[in-house]
Amino acid sequence: MIKISKYFIPYILIMFMVGFHKSFFISLFWVFIHEFSHALMAKLVGVKKVEIKITPIGFSMTGDEFKDISFAKEVAIVIAGPAANIIMSVIFYFIYKNYHFDIFEISMKTNLVLGSFNLLPALPLDGSRLLNLYLQRKYTCKRAHKIKVNTSMITGILIFSCFIFSIFNNTLNISLGLLSFFIINISYKEKGRIVYIIIGDIMKKKIKFLKNRCIENKSLSISYKYTLLETLSLIDKNKYYTFLVLEDDMKVIDIVYEQEIIEGLKGYGNITLDEYIIIRNSNKL
């Protein structure tokens, strides 16, 4: 399935206004091939439903079943796009050496730029997805999310700085300005989505558990003063958490399970663990 962003048509018009014609559409074709390579790899590793979305900064791919694939398969899907571009840039390099047509030169340069540029750690580029996969294996969801968003924001600011430099250097590059705007905008919006991302990861764990019939556990001892959201931020996507709730003298008050944190947030809001335990135990009576 292919979906077109509402910002894509205005972007096309802007490109025409600033003089991008043949080279722009050749580049757009190779961006599509980039995303098609992601989709093809996804199909090869077992993802059945894949969606390609056309946006002002290119094409993006999503799939409902990505939540149920292994780390290695997800890395393969992410790498497939840049790898395809780099391979094509090498192919067109040798073609252009023998046949000096503009289309071959543009294709060579476009694929080289796409292959390398997409590895930048900026949302929604492939480099940010690779960074996130790595971080989620080392840190909790909250910590990984914060590093990913901050890295993306810094990258967007650096690209914007290059855009400003191009203005003062009389080599105005509209694409850099637009790209930096979308990266910074997406990074800012992503910053506030951490709770939804963690909840989504918890739901994915349930799917993996039902598929594999087992999941690794992790136990943490935490203060009864922690709120449910603070507790939620300690959870990562690869383990099922059990929380031993302690008093100030480190005596165990009760045990709270990962799924109960979600149910508590839905039912009572962001209360403390102590308040949640009192409500939960009173409901059992």
C-alpha cells in the first residue's frame, strides 16, 4: 500500500519554482528504490504487510509485523536501503566512465548521497533507526529514547547550520533548509511520545511471549515513593519486569508486575506505587 503525505505536493511545487526538474525526478526515483529495498528485505525476512508513505523528505516504510521480528532481521531491513543505494552508485560509476550521459551521472551521485546521508542519526533516517536498535539493547526505553531524540535534534541543527552557511556563501541550498526543518520538527514531536513508545513496547512483548511461550525476566527493587510513570520509565523492551516495592528501611511492602503498571495508569493516573498497592489490595477484599 502507498500513502502520500499532505506536504508532498507543496514540496514538489517548491522544487519546480527553484529550478529542479530532470535531476529532481531522477533523484525521487532512486529514493523510491531505496524504500522499495527496505520493503523487499522485509518481505524476505517474513513481514507480510508493508506500507510505503511518500513524504517531503522522501519515502518511508512501515509494517505491522515489525514488532514481531528479531534484532538481526530488523537491522537487515534498515541496512537494505542504504546498501542498495551504495551498490547502485558503484554500478553507475562504471557505467558513466564509458557512457557520459547526464542520467548516469545524476544516478551515481544521487545514490551515493542517499546511501551515505541516510546513515545520519536523525529522525526519520535509517541511521536513527540503527542507533535506536543499538540503544535499546543497552539502556531502558526512556534512556534510549532520550539519546535518540537529542542526537537527532543536534543533527538537524547541524544541517540547518549548513543551510545558513550556504546562504552566506551564495550557494543557497533549499533542500538542506527543508530537511533540517523536518528533522527538527519530527525530533521535537518525538520527544513527548516516550510514554506511548514504552506502552507499545510492552504490548510487543506480549506478542513475542505468545509466539515463543517464554520471555526473560528482570527484577528491580524500588522505593514506594516512585510514581507509576517513573516506574514505567525503568522498563525496557526485551525483558518482563517484576518490581519489589521497598519502604525507606528497605523492607519489602509488596510486589508489582509490569502489566499492573499499565493497568494502574489507565485506572488511577500517575499515582505513587504506595497508593497503587493500597488501592489494589483494597479491591481484592
